[in-house]
Amino acid sequence: MAFSLACVTAGAQFKEIAAAPFAPAVARQKIRTLIGNTDAGNRDRTIATISGWLTWYRDILDAELIARWKSEDRANVPLLMGPLADSRLAQEVVAFAWREDRSAAFAPAYAPMLGDLMARYPESAKDFLDDLRLPAASGLPALSLTEPETETACRILLDMPDIGTWRTSALQILPRYRDVTDRLLKQDLDGPDQEKMYRALRWRADLRLDPPAVSSQKAAPRTRLPAPATGRPQPGNAYTGPGSGTLSSSGGPIPENGEYVFTNIPPGDLQLDFDTKHWEARLAEGAGQTQVLVLTNKGRGPQKRCVVHWSIVP
């Protein structure tokens, strides 16, 4: 009976793996064909098919994706890399882009994929970070990169989740490439993604890319904020819209230390009337000839709503 129970337990713990559906040579050709034919329309189906074969052909898939990445026909590799990557793939792909073919493979179009691999498999980012960080830490000249290579590096650093030492490294590296960093963050401010906008505002503050905003007069309900020094025309020269208005937040409560961003604010210095006990305000560049007004909840706990009455200072 004891022997029988042991057999039952063993059977419950181990699942028998079926025989491989194809010989290795056949599997290699099938995987190669699927990779070559992948596009946005069949991506999910291709990933599902290949995922079902990984039990037997993981090494073959890695080899074929690496070979495709190292070829000139690499454009569709990012479609598959996210769900199918492993540590080996991440290291090979990043190393090739950074060390072997930087001009073609380390390009802005591939920045999201490369950044994702570096975030998920930190060991793949070592050479990239070391090459950029060591000159910054030692005071040596910045690594010489072309404009597209600099954009790719900066985009990876700006978009990386705040994990490990990434942000510390980015704060060392990004000032060396200030013009490109500034341009990318302005793009994020002008875009429709609010999360990117919040992150861009934080980066701009941490990197001191904007002149410091005048803080609120805490003892008075009315605050005057000068426009960011951008060289844009003042309202009297270019702006023809209303000279005052009221802004009100929408959506859910704003958490403590959270921010709410009002976009499409007229250019120029503004006079603001708002609850200075619970909110702090600052202006930053917006899209086109506009500004953004950022309200930070400095009170205790979440605030249900923020309301701002504004008028342009003559």
C-alpha cells in the first residue's frame, strides 16, 4: 500500500511531456517562416503558435530570432520580442545593437523594445550603462554618439521604470545630452499621454531644464506666476483669446503629493486665485504657443477637486 501511495504521489507531481511534434530541422524551418511572415495583423496568432512549441524548441527560437535581428530584415522582430524573450535573447539583442551595429540597430524605432529588454533582464543593460555612466562619473568627455543614437539612449533612460539604480544613472547621464533630452521631454509634454506628461514634468524639474517657478504666496489666496522663459511671444503680441477664466479638475480624487495638469493655458504671466492651503502651482511649456499649469496636492490626504481662477497679467 505504501508503494502504491508513493506511485500516486509521484504521478501527481510530474507531468509527462509529449513527444516533439517535429524533427529539429523541420521546426527550425517552420519557426523561421513564421518569424519572417509576422506582421501586426497576425502577430498574436504567431506568438500563440510559437509559444506552444517552446517546450521543445526554445533554443531554436532563440537562435532564429537572434539571426533575424542581426540581419537587415529586423523590422518585425519587436513584434515578437516582448512575449517571447528570455535572458539569452535579451543579452544577444542588446549587445548586438549597442556593440556591433549601433548605427542601424540602436535606432529610435527600436528604443521601446531595447528598453523593455533592459528593464526585464538587467544584466543585458550592463555595457550600455557602463559606457554612458563611467565618463559622466569620472568627468571624462561624454561618449560620442550620432543624433539618432543619442535619441535612442535618452529615450530608453527617460522611459525606464524607476527600478534599481536606473534613475540615479539617468540623472548622471542625461545632462551630458541636454539638447536631445530637452527635445524628447517637450514631445512628451505635447503628446496626448497624461502619464508621459507627468513623467516629463518630473524629469524636467529633476534635470533643471526649466527656470524655477515662483512659489505660491502661502499667506495670500492670490498668486502671480511668471511664464517660463521660452522666448515665445507674450499675449499682447500674439495671443488673442480670453484674458481670464476658470479651470476645474475632472475625474477621481488627486492623491496626496499627486499632480493635476491643466493644458492649453494662454502664454504669458498669470494671476491665479486658488486654495493655496492645499495646492501649489507652477507653469511649464505646453504645445504650440501654450503653457501647462501643474497643481500639486500638498495637503493631507486626497483632494476631490481643484479649481483655479486665472487672468493674464497686463
